[in-house]
Amino acid sequence: MPNINTIFNWLLNLNGIVSPYKTCWVFFAFLALRAQADKFQSGYTFIKNKPGAMLVGGWCLLFTFVCATMALCRKRLRGAPTRLPTNC
């Protein structure tokens, strides 16, 4: 059975990978809703300029995706386990 610290560190590494990619969906949804803003009624608009909103949303999506991918690659290069040890 693996040490509890090993499992905790594995879960911590997994959260560090999954959480940023999950945030990418927020920016993707923002872009999708903003692209079809004429179909929805809203009392509040975060960025009123549509091209500006698309630019900011696209930049945030790209930046988050690139940083999450770089973190994933860095964790794999450092030898962090990608799965639980086989002796559990």
C-alpha cells in the first residue's frame, strides 16, 4: 500500500493539471456566448465592445491553455508520477 503522502502529492499534482484546463472552459463559454450575444437578453454586459470582448476572451483562453500545457510538460519532465504506484 502506498504512503499517504505519496497519494496526497499525486492528487495535488493532478489538481494542478486539471484545474487550469477547467478554467479554459470558462473562457470558451464566454467567447461562445459573446459570439451569439444577439440571441440572449442581458441586463449587464462585461465588455460592451464585441471585438474587444472577443480579443480579451481569446487572449485569456490562449494564455490559460498555454500555461496549463507548459505546467503539464514541466511536471512530466521532472518525473512526477502520472498515475498511482502499481503496488497499491
